[in-house]
Amino acid sequence: MARQELARFLRDRRAGLGPHEVGLTATGAVRRTPGLRREEVAELAHMSVDYYTRLEQARGPRPSVRILDALAQALRLTPAERSHLFRLAGSTPPPGSSAVRRVRPHVARMVERLPETAAIVTDAGYGVVAWNPLAQALFGGGLAVGTTNLARRRFLGQGRMYESSNAEEFGHIVVARLRRAADRYPHDPQLAVLLAELHAGSEEFRQIWQTRPVHAPGHRTKTLDHPEAGMLQLNCDVLLVPEDDQEVVLITADRGSPAARALRSLAGQET
């Protein structure tokens, strides 16, 4: 059954692509059917026509990760389609070679539409890739894509970090995520520079790194000492963007609480 579904997916995707969409010039006789020819897909994926034909006819062997990646590129699959292709083939899609450091537009729009929630989006190395105005007010100025990194703030003091009741726990959470990132993106140069800086500049980071902490994102509460709003009892929740290995961090306060009124004030709303 899985082979049949994989074969159908390949046929459907091939039929939906025109030569111009993959950089080919349509030449020769008029095409009797829409889409790419099998030999064109095979050429783009650097495999034999016979092998690709057997995959489309559900007769081929289970394709390797290399073959699946080649097919995903040849058929111009989106990240979601690529993951679907791997699942149909009974494989786990490997991450890309580097962490994704851009935010999807729909994620950025969601963050912007949360007026009573401080929201930031971080990449796999804890770089901030998106935020909303309340997050700017809550965490201090200087947030900027490509320069703000929460791991550097936590361990190296780069940027404003307020006193927080979960500072120790957050340190372990940061290290756990960075260890996962190091395993997933061993050839990412920016991540390598970050880890080198943290190891060189923070004894605390080095000690936590050796413990190999394991933490999963979820719901947490913390007390934040804000220089303008005072002590704030806050909720912290994390939503995952798995296709990009990113996290959306949502910080809220209980409805009707002093912290909720403080957040509204920081957001420039009436209390």
C-alpha cells in the first residue's frame, strides 16, 4: 500500500510540473500529456530512467535518503511535500544542512496580531528572527534579526536580561536546545561560532553542557523583575514550527492580574 501511495504521489507531482518550472526548455514534439516526462525527472534527480519508472510503477526498492532528497529537489517539493515524500517512503526526513534563520510570513503575521501577548520567534540556535512590539517593550530595546541571540544574552550578558525566577532552568533549556541543534546541523558555521563563544566565555555554560540536559518545550511560569513594570507573574508557552526547527515563545499574564494590567500598559493600551 505504501509503495502505491508513493508511486501515485510521484506521478501526480510530475504531472503538475511544466518544463519551464524546473529550468528546462520544452523542445521536440507536442506533449500528449501535461507535466514533465519521466526521463526529465530522472535526469534532474541524477538517476536512471528505469529506476525512476519502477518507483512510479510501485516496483522499485525502498528508496534511500539520498534518492528521496534528489527527488524532492527535482520535483521542486515544498518543505511539507518533502516531509510527506519521506513518510510515504517509510523514512524520517533529515534536517537541512543549516538552521533556518528566516521566519515564514504567516508566522510573523500571527505574532504581530497578539496585542496582549509578548511573542518572539527563535531559530534552532536561539537567534531571534521575529517579535512583536510588546516583546520589544518587555525584553528591552535592541532586538534585531541576525544580532539578538538569547543564548548570548543568558550566558554572555550581551543585551538586556532582567532578573527572572527561572533563570537557572532557562539556562538548562538553552543548552539542551543547542545540543540538539549541534547534532542536527554539524556543518552550520554560524552555530559553530556561537557554541565556541559560549564555551570560551561562560563557565556555567561549559558545566551545563557536560551534563547533557534534556528539556522539552511546554508551559512554564516565571517571575520577571521589569525596571518599569515591577515584578510580573508571567506564563510562558512555546509553539513549534517543526518544518523550520523554530519556536514561537508566547508570554502572557493571567486575566485580570496586576501583571496583565502591566502588559497592557507596556503595549500602550488603556488599563
